Amino acid sequence: MPFLLLMPSYNQAHYIGDAVRSVLNQDDPDWELWILDNSTDNTAEVMRQFDDPRIRFHHIPERMDPGSCLNWMLQRARGEHFSYVHTDNNLEPGYVRQLRSALQGKELALAYCDMHVIDGAGKRERLFRRGEFDLGRLVSFDTLGVPFAATTKLAASIGGFSAEDPADDVSFCISAYGRAELIYVAEPLIEYRLHEGSRTEAVGGAPGMQKVFLACLAKAVRSLEQRGHDPVGQAARRLE
């Protein structure tokens, strides 16, 4: 079955072409790229240059949050594995192959990789090694989010992505704790772009994103405690 690349899209016409070309350059050709676009810019025009049947581009004019877009795509796409990717990030050629291999044979699993951080013009600024995550780190500001890949059965067991949540990716990864195997692929398989039009900047930069994380973590802590985990205790032990 194809590896699903799920891409919510909103007004990133100046980057989405590069993102799609990086998908077309994958050395594992068995993928489908699903894009749910709510843009008011010329994204649809940019996408007309691509006629690969593996690209499923859908435009819905009404603005939807990314979590709702992802749930919409997960309800319609068919595959065992998926990855949540952004319109402004570029995949390295081995992204699908290596993350598929990490998830292969596992019913409930989430895999993530290292990444090159790039600026708005695409210049590489630094290499970000993500390392291993335990519960204490997951409920800190140094938490786990995009880019990642997971099994579709894990998404179903969690209930999909949270709607109206700027930290939908972080919420998903925290919800996976105790349900799924977390797999670290220690290779930089993506270029992660930081720029003025990013979601981080939209919520007020790093200080705004910290407020988003605080709200996300408060909900996650309650959920984890209800499932018998001790996130506060584990976070405290990391500080000792």
C-alpha cells in the first residue's frame, strides 16, 4: 500500500512547489501525496504544473485548521503508514523509504528523524539532532512534533488529530505515548523551514508558541494521568 504524505495547505504558494518536487524526488516511488488546500493565494495555479497521478490535490475554500484537514485526509486515504508534512518543508530523497522501513511490521508506531533547519530562502542554518524522547521530555518545551510518520492504526486508536489546536502535531505525539513504539531515525531526512509566514510566527514567535505548548501540555498531562502515567513526576526527575 502507498505511503501517505498528508499536507494541509494555506497560502504557501511560494514554497509548495519546492515541497512537491521533493516528494517527486523520493527514491521509494510507492507514495501518495494528499494536499487539502484552503488557500486564497495562487496555490491552485502552482499545483496545475504537476500531473502525477499520485498527487491528490483538493481545494476547499472554507478555512480549516490543520488538525481538521489531516482528519479529512485520513478518512479518505488508504494506507498503512502516513506522514504529516508541511507545505514549506522539503523532504530528502530517502524520507519515505527510511520512515516506511522504521514503521514496517509494527501495528502502533510513530517514527521521527533529524532535520536540517533552513531559512526562508532555503539556506541551511544548522543540523537539528532530535534524539530520544521519554515522557518527561515529551511534556516539556523540548517536545516532539512535525516532521513525523506513524501507522494509520495509531491515528485511529488516538482518535485522529485535535481540531482548533495550533499544537495539533505535539498533541498527537504526546497522545501516542504508552500506546505506540516511538522510533528515532538518526538521519536528517527533511529540510525544516523557519520564515515569517510560518505557524510559529503566526502565534507570536517563540514566546507565543510556548504559550501554545503550555495549553497543550496542560491537557496532555490530564489525559496521561487518566491513563496511569506520571508525566509531572517524570518531568521533575529530568530536572534533578
